[in-house]
Amino acid sequence: MSNSLEMVKLAKKALEDKKAQNIKIIDIREVTVIADYFLIADGSNPNQVQAMVDNVEEVLGKAGYECRQIEGYGAGGWVLMDYSDIIVHAFCREDRLFYDLERIWRDGKLLEPEELDI
């Protein structure tokens, strides 16, 4: 299994542990070189989004993966976590609907949980 897929599994579980909603995984390897996968999830308020992000950072950190950059944490409406191979987008629901990354990145392949052997 590739490191990026392992990171996706760990991040997805970390998001689920903080009750993230509507988690989507998009394989963008054929679309861009910026990363292999996007994880997109939402929470009901900025505090939940920050808790989701904190948990992803903790879980991936314990597994030896270091976040290169985090953007938007203070506001909590849209937090982007760059792990090189994967990028985690944690949104408040309204911001997720507004930015609609799934539409923007529709050329990527939406993965189903069973494709991750979860």
C-alpha cells in the first residue's frame, strides 16, 4: 500500500472520530501533481472543524507524517492541511457548499470506502 493511501485511511478515521460529516476522498493523481488525494469533510461549527483538524494532525503525527502547512485554522470555516501526498480540507457546512470543491475537482476520481479496504 502506498504511503498516501495509508495517510488517507488514517486521516479519514481521525475525521470520523470527531464526527466529521460527508467525508469524500478524491483521487487527483491523474489530474494534478499537487497531491495524490483530497479528503473533504465538514463539521457543524468552527470548534468542531478545529477539533477535526487537531485530531488529524495528532493521528498522522503519531504515524510519522508531518503536516507541511495548515491554512485557515484561526477562522475555522475552511482549514486546509497539506501533507504533500494528501490534502485535507475541513469545512463548516456553509463554507463547503459555497466553495464546492467536489465540483471544481470533478475530473478526479471519487473513491468509495470499500476501495480503501476500510
